[in-house]
Amino acid sequence: MKMQSKNLKPKLSLSPEEIKNRIENDPSFVLVKRFDYSIDKLVKRYPHSCPDHIAAQALDLDIEVLQERYIQIVGKLRLGMGVE
């Protein structure tokens, strides 16, 4: 007889559209199973900054798309602040 662990990770059975909706509308949700889909657990592990590949996975993006968006966001902030 198999014993079941009390610390089972939650299963995620969402469609791609539901995942996108959760990422965009649930500020505590990240698409990383090892952190139980919780941004709080991810931040606890990486309190200052997480690697790009983890951030990309959490947001369900390709790493190239993540890097492009980062550059766009920082550029927009600099422009708004009048910083070159």
C-alpha cells in the first residue's frame, strides 16, 4: 500500500486562457509549481531579485519576451522621469 505525503504540491489544471487570466489578475499567482504558484514563496526564496528564467516562467513568457518588456518598461520610466 502506498502512503500519500501530506505535503503534496497543488495540481494546476487550468487552460492557457485561465493561466493568462490568473497571471494578469491575481497578484499572488505565479506559474511556478515548486513555489506552490505563490509569489510570496517565490519572493521568500529570491528576496532581492530572481533569475530571468524564473521570472519568465512565473509570467508564462519566453525569456526573450521578458527581456524586451523589461527594456520597454525601464525606457518608459526613464522617459517619464526625464532621465536619459
